[in-house]
Amino acid sequence: MLKRTARKMMSMMTAIVLLSGVTAVVSSPAKAEASPGTMAETATETATETMAETATGTMYYVDNVSGDDGNIGTNPDTPWKSLAKVNETTFTPGDQILFKAGGSWQGQLWPKGSGVDGSPIVIDMYGEGNKPLIAGVTSEMQTVFLKNQEYWEISNLEVTNPSSIPFSRDWKNKRGERRGVYILNEESGILNHIHIKNMNIHDVDGVYTTRSGGIIIDSVGSYVPSAFNDVLIDGNTLTDVDAYGIYISSNCTLRYGMGDLWEWVPKPYGPWTPSTNVKISNNTVVRAATGGIAWNVTDGAVVEHNTVQEATYLATNASIWWAYTDNNIVQYNESFASRNGSEDGTGFDVDAGNLGSLVQYNYSHDNAGGFMLYVNDTYNTINTIVRYNISQNDKARIFRYSGSIDTVLNYNNTIYVGAASGNPVMSDYFTKSSGSPKNIYNYNNVYHSVGDRGWNLTGQTFDSNAYYGGKTLVNADAHKVTANPKFENPGSGGRGMDTVEGYQLQSDSPLIGAGVPIADNGGRDYFGNPLYNGDPDIGAFEYQGNVPPETGKTPIVYTPAQIKPLPTTPGPEPGNLAPLATASASVATLSGSSIKNLTDGSYDKAWSSVDKGVKFPNYITLDFGSKQVTVNQLKIVTRFGTGQGITKFDLEYFDGMNWLPLKTDVEWVWQNSDQTNEANVLDFDPTTASKFRLKINAANLKWGNFAINELEMYNRR
């Protein structure tokens, strides 16, 4: 499944500054377990330390064996018993909800309330023993749930959400979009501080969508641009999770001509609103049905020190991938043994709509689809740097370029194609509606092969690379090295970032000093050695022994491509609340039109009254149901206004018993008699209600009908 985002690439030095900045903003992770799945003997100490760092709050204890919901719950000797008691409670800043170690609960955990800056609400464990188990049930799609809540920290739980129904690529399958932990922001603007740490999440059986899996952070901002700030997902173990291990999702994708994503993502899409200060670190994901770790609509995400094993074991995807994002840093991750490589299946995937990605110091091995995938559909995927990574025995293809990828800098990567790779191609490409790959530059890489099928060189330039064995040689490389690279022990890498010493260079390697300098190179190699020692070496290792002095080679200076925004389709501005309501009209609707066109977010589709027998007054009502909204502006967009625009009306609101006037005797004049989008705006005092209506007293009836292309309501603060 090829996915889809977009922005300007930072320089490599800026990327390092950004990494430092993100690390400073995100809170330090809680103490990690000694190894995945071990007991958390230090959980009580961790919880105490957490409380000491926050403002005062109340500690609540929950024990499924000796607890009683009639207890006060604020003492471990008088704990609550059930999830129901927790779920019916609205917690306040600084509160902690502590589940007894070794305890077990079945159902959904959804506590209410929000913390504040400096005083989050904490879920954790107390006592010694196994992590408390929250086991999901068939009737609930998510086991641990927060909706439109912020400043929460969730740690040290075991979570499941199984289903007996087999996995299906049909996202409407009865299995449903099941999740272990689901954090939902639905039309609530920017929500802050969601930290999920040291969880053991397993056997989550969802369908093939980006909104099901182990940990799902989801923003829906069709009408109120919505996202998260300060997301930390750290130290979690996720095993047998369908479809994803970790996914950060959003429908606020619209910019630069972006269009449809997938049918399961809520519509209409909102304006591009990225989540910020996102860090995904120190997690282990094993056997995710499709992707292991993925994220979209973020700015400045840092994804590091994660391990993804056997992703895509039920359907093709990539192990670690990202789309519709800006300024990504992906580093120190191990991705290996993906199962399905027919389409994706790569260890890493810079997918559609990414503006600025830095992929460095990662270890990819034995992946069914290869090492790196670069994707651009009809949107920008521009300015990608891939450096100082090691790929061993990746299969099918090592690099895949799909669509109009623009400006990629691949340098100082070590690629080993052993017999276990099964004779892959070194690179392939696909031309798509967006075009073909271009401006792909390859420097200082070493390609060591015992058997491959060679390259497709479309859009690529090579210089100062090393080629040994197979069909790897690129004759156009002006400063190539073709001698044995003399690795210490090629092909000896195992599981673990620290198992690849075999790709260090022997003292007489022809790769020492044979590379070209790269400006803003990050300052270190894969192994942590400083750059450079004399002239640059080729590959991911910089030899630290005695070398000749540098010879003054001219450095390669990376120049990011300029982003050229695409025109956007005219439509409502961010913050339009009208689509949250159900629209109705007292006059019949013209055949071929629809009342839904009043608030569908498109100026191209109009609602129209019937064209015969129209009498006044007529009413158009927006009913927000149980939700009250505050608005102070009405905007109506009409085409052919001189022929079918509303000319006289009153604006009213419902106070629960009666319709009351907001503005009376409003008169509008329309200027255009063509398809120009013409808008009239009415401002009024801020008013809170669940129903508003236009009492239409007159309109232009040139063709017997009156019409509205879009009715919008805003709270202009």
C-alpha cells in the first residue's frame, strides 16, 4: 500500500539543531524495564517520582481483588475495584490513577478530565509484580481511550484487544478498527502533552487501516483544524498488533493540491495542521500486520532507537514510514525481516508529501522489499537525506523510487547484498502521474554484492562510490573504487544495532580517504566516530587510525529544492462550524440538488430551492444537536447572485424554547451574474446556541429559484 504530505528541507546542520530542540521540549521518559516483558519492580518508585515532579493531586488506587467501588479509593488499603468506577470519574490536574500490579480488568478504560501544563493526569501501577492487565472486549474498539483530553501520561500497563474474526484487507470487515491505546482529538484544536510509556501491548486484532493497531494517535479536524503538541511514545513493546504497531494519524492534510488519502479517513479533509514536538523512541514492534511505525501530518518529528521486526507479515506495507510530514529525523532504528515485499516491504519509506527528511544511523536487514522506498504521487516529496546507514541482505530491491521524487542525497551508506538477498535489483523506479524521479545524488556509498541484477539509473547521479561484486558497477561514476573494500567481516551483522562491527574497515582498505567531503555532514559516522579523519572514507565507517593528511577536495554542498505550492480549490476557511450541523430547509429542494450541498465545504456544488411556486418567508436551519456552538459571523457564497441570491432575511437562534432574533431586516445586494464565487458576510455579537436559522424574506428569482453555494458560520475571536 503506497501512502501519501509536504515543506521546505532544513539544512543538515539545522536538522541537528532541530533534534536538540525537540529533545529539550519533550519530557524525559520514565524508567524503562530491564528488558521487554520483565516485571516492573520499580513502578511504585517511578509513580512516586512522577507525583513529586507535578503539582499536588490525588492518588487513586484500583485493585480488582480486594477493592470496592464504595471505598474512597485514595489509600492502597481502601482501593476502588472496577474500570466502571474509574470511567465515571472526572479527574483533575495532578491526579494519579494507579492499578495494582498483577491485577486484571476486562473492558474499556476511559477516565475523564484533563491535566494542565506542569500537572498532567497519570495512569500507572503500584506494588510489585506484572504490569496490570487491561483486556479489551469485543463491544469496544479501543481498550485504553482518551477523547478530546490533554496532559495525560499513561505508563506500565499490559493491554490487549483480541478478536476471533480473521484479519482482512477489507477495512469494513466485522473485525473493526480495533486499537490497544487510542488517543482521539476530534474537532478540538490543539491538544497538549500525551505521553505513553513502558506499555506491553499485544494481540490487538484490527483490520487493514491506518486507524487500527497498538497505539493510535488520531486527529480529526474537518471543521476545526486539530492536532497534538508534545507527543511522547517511549519504551513500549508491541507484539502481534493489527494493522499497525504505532501510528500517528490526521485528516488535516490539505495543502499544495493534496487530495484523497484512503476511504477510511474521515471526510472532509481539514487544512494541513501538523502535530508538533512528536517523539517516538525506544519502542519494540514485533509482527505488525502491515506497518510497524508510521506517522503523518507532523512537523519536526523525531523517531529514534526503535526496533521493528517482521512487519508486513499479513499485508504489504513498509516497516517504518511517514507521509504528509515536514522536517523528519529518523535515526538509530533497526528494521528487519519484513515479510511481504511485493509492493513496499522496505525497512524505511519516505512516502508521499514529505518535505525534508533526514534518515541516518539506521540498520536495515533481511527486509522482503528492500532498504529504502521513496514515494511521490501527485504531491511533493522533496529534499531527503539518507546517510551513514547500513543495509545487509535486504531483498527484492535495495532502493525504490516511485513518482516525481525530487532532490535526494544518499551518501556514506554501506550496502551489503549477500546470498540471502536473493539476487535483488540495486534500484528500480516507477513513473506516476506526478512524473519520474530526478535529482538523486549518490556519494561515498559502498555497494558490496555477491549477486544482484544491477540498477535502473533514472534520475540518478553517482560519484566517489565503491562497487564490488555482482552487477553493481556504475560506469558513469568518475571517481569510483572497484577494489575489494576490505571490511572486517562483511555479512556478519545479526540482530541489534551493535552487531555490525564487520562493516568497519581494515587498515589497508582502499575506501579510506577515497570519498568526497560533504558539507554539514552530521559530524559522526554510524559507529559514533568523528568526521573526518583526513579525506572522507567511503561507507558508513570513518577509519580512526593513521591516515595521510587531507588533500583539500572541494566539499559537496547540499542545496534543497525550492517548494512551489500548487493552487488550492476555493472553499471555506479554517474554523467554519456549519458542517458540524444538520441542515434543513422549509422549501423543497430542486431536483438534482441536495441540502447537503449547503455545508459540504465545496463552492462547486450549490443547494437550490425548487424553481416554481416559491413563496416567502422560507427557513434554512442549522441544527447542531446536543452540541452548543458560539458564533459571531455568517458567510454565504453564491454564484449567479443577481439571478438567484438571497436579498432580505433575518438571522435567528433557538434558546431552548423560542426562536429569538439576532439580526433583522438584513438586505444584501449581489453584483455577479456568472460563476464567480461572490460572498456576503454578516457580523453579530457572539451567540451560543445549538440551532440557528435564516428567515428568508426575499430573493432574486430570475429562474424561479434561489440558491446558495455554501453557508458558513464562524467564531471570529
